[in-house]
Amino acid sequence: MTMPDDVVSRILQMRLEHLVRGCLRLFSQLQLEDISASSPAIPNILIKALHRAMSATAASLQKDRCLA
């Protein structure tokens, strides 16, 4: 089962707003906001977002090297 885009966006938004909060705290906040998400899915979403950001950075660096 995939997580709806709006839930993923909310998780990422909450992470940016509260960098020191852990996944369990984010999960609890989602519950308070009546947003349904599984606890194990939250770290997976954050890891995938980190990998996408790292890939984009690496691609940008590679592009810059090619242009130099």
C-alpha cells in the first residue's frame, strides 16, 4: 500500500518544521491531526526523501563538472 501524496507532504513538512523530532513523535502528531499513517512508514518516507535529495545534489554536481 502506498502513502497518499498529501500525507507524505505533511510528514516532510513536519520534519522540516521540527528537525529534532523523531519518527515516533511525528507519528503521534499525525494521529493528533487525524492523519492515518503507519509508524514504520514514516522512517521509510524520510529515507526515500533523503535519497532523492542526495541524488539531485549529485546530479547537479555532475552537471556542474561537465560544464566546467
